[in-house]
Amino acid sequence: MGNSIYNPVSLEVGNILKDVQTGKIGLPDLQRPFVWRNEKVRQLLDSMLKGYPIGYIMLWESPMDYEEKKSPIGVNDKTYNAPKELVIDGQQRLTAMLSSMYGVPVKDKQFKERVIRIAFDPIARVFENADAATDRDPRFVASVSDVFIANREFKLSSFRRAFIKRLNENNAKKGEPELTDDQEDRIEQGLNDLLGLERYLIPTLEISPDADEEMVSDIFVRVNSQGQSLKQDDFIMTLLSVYEPEMRGRIERFCADSHVPADGTSYNHLVKVSATHIIRATVGLGFKRGRLRYAYQILRGKDLKTGETTPETRADNFKTFGDALNRVLDLNNWKSFLNALGEAGYVSSSQITSENALFFNYAFYLIGRYEFNMTPLDIKRLIRRWFYASNLTAFYIGSFESDFEKQLNEVSQLKTAEEFASYFDRSLAALMTDDYFSLTLPNALDANEATGPTWQGFVAAQVVLGYKALFSTAPISQLISDGASGTKKAVDKHHLFPDHFLEERGYLSNRSNRGNFTYADYSNNIYISDDAPSVYVTKYRSELGEEAYEEACLQHALPEGFEDMDYEEFLGKRRMLMAQLIKKGFERL
């Protein structure tokens, strides 16, 4: 067995929380939204009081070069300018303890501060989520933090007497006797047992300072915290908290705002932004690196060319990172980029099959805009074409980090805006060939269910070309946009050859082929129902007139006379027409 890089110890909760408050231990969760419900905090305290195990925590002892870190982690003044140890696993548990036991504020999902209040009945030794009912009930201490604060201020005896007095007054109002000596003793014991939570021993794994960020990130991602797997961006954000907490706060605010509709924010209809997205785009823009692991090295001050790690390099890296981050988080850049995707036909979150593709394109948008000084019009034209192609062909699926980094490396060798544009023109020419549209794409459309990049590419093409839903006057772009639906979807994926019709004719395995779908608005889909193609086509042909009917067939890649075709013949011809419609959409861009 290899040498262990950690040392198992048992530490008292009180000592750990004290080290967090003094800044010796860095606890980044004090700066980001606390996700636990109060009920889970209540259960944690109850388990500790009963002596049950609550898992372990993991600390990473800081190497010597951490002595020059810029700022402490947390919200209160610190004795230590920089943490000596970082909490790698157990952040939520420690944050829950610190807030509920000591009254330290945490941030909610809207980044507003709140204190976790857990009420305690010292006689019954029961915890409850604090609310108006427990506040009125004299059996409960309103918040366990009141007991710890009173003890710290040497006022525990007066706190206990006031609690007993309030309970006796309430008994008198109800005509009940005063507390007995045994009951008063039980109150004292209950309060002392509550304070004894500080002496609760929690297993702790101290990772050696000799472990580098690669090893620790691997440990971080592999461990399981309260049933919730940790991610790479969690570790990166932990390191970012050490060096630049202000940057971390800006990233988290941008991500949070992308989820909630509001003017002047990062909110959008395409993607809910995560820290990983922002870090990928920032490292790609600032350092021309596509692998997330480089972010760890950058934050540690590693020169990615020489491999040396120094405080000077760390300062340079953070300046580069900060400059790139400013552009990534700039709302004008972000909204302009999203508008380019809308022009490429991607107007709904359901169309985004690769969030990586979106943010890799964003990095290239910023590189073209700022490093090659392309005009807003030129860079939007380039990006909308590249996103359309890269999303359609699943270019960034599989070895996406390697592919992105290869592109970044090649782009870094270019000198002018013309070279930058030509690079992507060549990439597009290599992807969007005649063989792709005549062979590869029709075959890709021969798959079950109307999902995936090729189906969404077909929808994007219809949006680009301004096409309408089947036999409708409403543009597809309007019907698929987020917010267009009520209790029913505004648009449905309509089976051109209905299921019932196919079942009657023995087609059981190929009914949900992508070639059998198109978008129809809700009312038309209901109106068509399970009618045979020859039946509903006759009705609409008569109502619309020949010219409007032929236009609808053109806009939905329907072969002439499809309503009377054999199903398999129809699929073959329609997939070819769908591929040509997608090509037409690309050419329009």
C-alpha cells in the first residue's frame, strides 16, 4: 500500500469552530448560499446530542507558500490573515454548526444574510425548528445560540434563572404548580448537555501540505459529502475564496442571477449558469487553456509554461484571470453573445444540447471581440455560424476539453482578425461538407425521439428561416420560447404519421423516428389527433388553399404527396429534405 497523504485525528467541535472564527481554518461556505434546510440542521444537532456519528470532515493543511494569501475566508474579523487549513469536505456541516450554535449569519439563495435558529427544550432534550410557536412556548429556548452566547459572556446562571422564572409564570397562568427541584435540575443538565456539543469529537482527516492541488482536487471530487458528490468547481471556488473572495462573490452572483428573471442581470432563456461555465470561459479567454484542471494551477500561482510556482506568478495569474473575468461577466458582452445565439436559431433552453458548446463559443466570442478587435457585427456573424455548426454536429461532445484546448492553442498563433475569421471558416468548411448534408446528417436523423443536436438543429433552421408551426400562422420561434406556454405547451411535437395509424399497419419499432416529427401548435395538434395523413391533409389543403399548403410542406420538409406514401419511403425522403432545410438555415447565416 502507498504512503498515506492524510493523518486521521479526532477534534472537538468547539475547537474547530473557534479556528474557523479566528480564520485559522478557511470555511468558504460562509460566503456562498447555504443550501441545507433548517430541518437538516435540527437533525444534525439532535444526532450530536445523542452521540450519534455525523460523518467526518477533511482539512487540507496549507503549504508554506500560502502564508502570503491575500485575505481570510468568512464574514467576521479574523486573527489570521490567511487560513492555515482549508475545509475540503464537511463545509455545510461546519457552517450549520457555526450559525445555529454561535449565531453567525449565513447567506440564503438570494445572498441575503440570515441566522439559522433552532429552538431547544432542555427538559425534554428536544430540538425544533424555531418559529412563532416555539417563540411563544416557554418550554423552549428561542435559539440554541442564546445559550452559547450567554455562556461565553459568563451569564449562564442568570439565563437559566430567567428561563425558569418564565416557565413558572406560565405555569401559574395555567393554574399548574411551579417547577420541582428535579425539573430545575433537569433544565440545568439540559443546558449543560447542549453546551457539551462543543466537546463532541468529530473524526477529521488532515491532508498533508505535501499534497498538491491535483491530488487534493482528485480527493475532493471522489469523496462523498452527505450523499452529495463534490464537483471540480466546488474545489476551484474553495481555492478562489482563499485568494480572491471578491471574485468568487461576483461569479456566484452572476450564476444566481441567471436563474431569476430580472432586468439588468445575467438572466436568460438558454442556460442556468454555473461556476464551472464561468471558470471555463475565463481560463479559456485569459490563458488559452481548455482543461478545468489548469484553473487549480493558476490559482496556486503556477507558470503554465515553465511549471514553476511562485507568489509573483500567482499575482500575475490573478491579474490575467481578473481581467478575463471582467469581460466574461460584462452584461453587455453576455447579452450580445446570447443575441447572436438567438440569431442562430437557438431561442429556447430545450434547444441547448451542450452547455459546454455554449460557453466555449462565448470564450471565442470574447477572444474575437477583444484580442482581434473584430467589429460587433463581424464577431456575431462568425459566432452564430460556429455555434450553429458546433451544436448541430456535437463538436464539443466526447473529448471536449481536448478539442477546445486544441482550438485555443491554434487561435493563440493567429495575428489578425482576418486570420481569426479564416480559421473558423476553414473549420466550418471541414464540418459542413456536401457529404455531411447528403449522408451523415440524414443518417443522424434516422433515430428515435425528437431530441438531440440534429433535431434541435432542424428547429434552429426553421427559426432562422422564419418558418411557422405546421398549418399555423404563429412562428416556431414564438411558440418554443421559454414563457410561451401556459398550463399546456404552446407547441407540440406532432407525429406526421400518428401512432394509432402506424400501429394498425404493423409499425411498432420505428414510430418515434425523428423523421416523423414536426412542430404543431397545441390547437392544431389536438385538431389533427389520430387522423391518417390522407385525412388531415385533405382538410388542411382545403382550408389553407394550395399555395399556403405547399408553403407549409416546404417549411416542414414534407415530401410532395407524403400523405399517401409508404411510411418507410416517407421517412427516407423526409430525412433528406430535413437535412437540406438545415443546410439552407446555415447558408442563411
